[in-house]
Amino acid sequence: MIRLGICEDVYQEMIYCKKLVDRIMANLSRNAKVYSFQSGEDLLLEIDTTGNMDILLLDIELLGEMNGVEFARK
């Protein structure tokens, strides 16, 4: 199973991205679990708790202490 994380601080855009990724994975007949987060801190907590993600889609301009570029560096 592919573990895919989406990090987007604007809720409506996060939901749109999740639906789009779910549809793409279904069309490719890929078994994927898509996780969505509104902050880099929440995504890091998930990775620390359950393990690495296979694919990450990051918003560059996130609200909070960590933006998408900073997250990618970590």
C-alpha cells in the first residue's frame, strides 16, 4: 500500500487535493492510503508515530512555524 501525505493549510484546498489524489490512485488501480494535514507539525507527528510516507504533497506557504520548504528539509 502506498502511504501518501498531503499538507495544505487551507481546508477546502486540502479536501480538493485529497479527492483528486484518491481519484488518480483509483484510476491507476493503486492501493493507497491518503492522509491529509493542515500543518507541517501535524504531518511530522504522524510520521514519527506511524512511519515514513511514500509520497508527500506539500504546500509551500503554510501557516504556523514550519512552511513546506522547511518541512522538506527536515
